[in-house]
Amino acid sequence: MTIITTKTKPIPRIEGEIIRRSPSLRTARKIRGFDSLVENNMVGEFLKNSGQFVILPKGARLMKAICTLLDRCIRKPLGFEEVFLPKIAPVDSFRKAGILGKWDGYLIAAIPFSDTHGVTEEYLLDPLQCTTFYQFHENKVIDTSMGPVKWFDSSGPTYRNEDSDRIVPLVKQREFHRAEFVYMGTRAHVIQIREECLARLERMCRDLGLGYRIVVGSGCYQLESGKSEMPQTVEEIPIKDLEIHCPGYENGGSFLEVAGSAVLGTIITSRFKIRDQNGNELWSGCTGIGLERLMFAVLTNYGVDFDNLPVTVQEAMA
């Protein structure tokens, strides 16, 4: 009797390793830099070197359509409840989240400009858009027998203190917009939700004809530091990034990171002392999508003429 053995494919663990990719790519470059976006009423610089940009009327139509597609493709089918999270929080919130010391170079402080009765504390603008989610739930008890907590927020800008010489319109800004899906529940809940979010985001990319790949995200340094368990399956990889092929984008290659999707285990819930009523380990995760970056991906693949956009985008604009 002949015994046939198969070699098990190793699980990707190194940052940038490809987990899977779409079968085809668009290759023609459709926009020629920032000037073409300005000329076509898509976006304009707010103040020179501010890292802030105004999304102009034509660009706003496209951005709203992208938000509509995310609502239809991910939020509603997966049952996320929409909320409006604060965008600033006390410094101590970021200390508990483990952001201080790691993200200091990206943090922007919000300090009262003049005397305000009863208000003296320094706040920080949230660079991740989910820190205030955990602060709100601090010391709370969650009943996971009723299902996981699934919240969605796209209510305002995210701020990061990027160097002015690194600013790239729609790609790297000091003020930008995100669609943030945050979830909390049992281990099984969180892993399943993260995989469902990614699968639906991939399906949306395929519907839009956008080439993409899923890679191991930069947060996986935690694997070697002992803060997160080594994955035993592809589904357990802590951080996965979705990168979209953007013709003409040359910063490290033609793929641009558009979304990050994380399984955080009990790291953040334990720091904020959030507990499960039933005694289970309480896990959390998030999937964040850069809206300007997703718009940039659409524009680089299809150009600024809306007649050339995929039918699904045109329908979302109607």
C-alpha cells in the first residue's frame, strides 16, 4: 500500500506575508497626482502643510457612495449597531489602552485655549477611533449569552500627527476619516466576526473590480513579545491588513493598505477591566477602513469620470 503524505502549508506570521490575494489586477493608471484631483473638483488642500484636505462636492459624492456600500455590504448584513463615539479622551484612557509610549509621535493634544470653568485636564485626539469604545465600557459587565457587542462608528475624523513631508493627499493625512467596526465577545465570537468582516470587504473589492491582497499586519510584533498567542490557524492571525492595488502608487509598491482587521484577545478588555457576566474570557477586535484611502483606490483604478465607475458605485450615488 502506498502512503501519500501532504506538506502542511506554514501559517503566515511575518509582517507583510501574503495570506491570500485576488486573482487579477487592473494595471492602467487613471489619475496623475494631486493636481488632477483638484482640477476635477474631488479634493483641495485646506492649508499648506496642514495635512488636512477638503473633500470637494464631486469627491463628497464618491465618498458618500463608498459609505453606502460599506453599510450595505458589512454593517447591515452582520448586524452592527451604529453609534457616535467621542474623538477625544483623557490622557489616562490612552495610558490604559497601551498607546502612550508606543504612539507618542502620532498623538495630538487637545488643551483648553483659555480658562474654562471646571475644565483643566489635557485630552488627546484618538488616533485609532476605538479607544473611547473601551473607555465607555470600563468596569462594565457584558452578558455574552445575549451575543457579542458589535458597534460601528464613522461619525467623525481621526487625527494623527504625521510629519508634513510625509503627507500624501487621501493616503497619509493628519486628519482623515474611517469606518470603524468594533466587537467584543467570546473568543469564538471575535474570530468569526473578524473573518466575516474581511470576507465581506473582499467581496466588495471583487464587485468593484479592485485587485487586493490580505497580508499579515504590522501589529503582529506582539506575537514575539508574548502579548498575543502564536496563531495555530490562519483565522487566528492577530492582525490582517487588506491592501488594494493602486496603479501609480509607488510608496513601497503598488499596493496600498486600506483596512486593518484585528483580533486582540483579552489584551484591551483586561486593561479596562471589562468582564463577561458568565465568567468567559472576554475578547475584542476591530476592523478599521480608511475612507479616503478607499476613495483613492477607486480613483486610481477608474479615474475621475464617474461614467467609468462600476455600476454598484453609480447606483450608490443615485
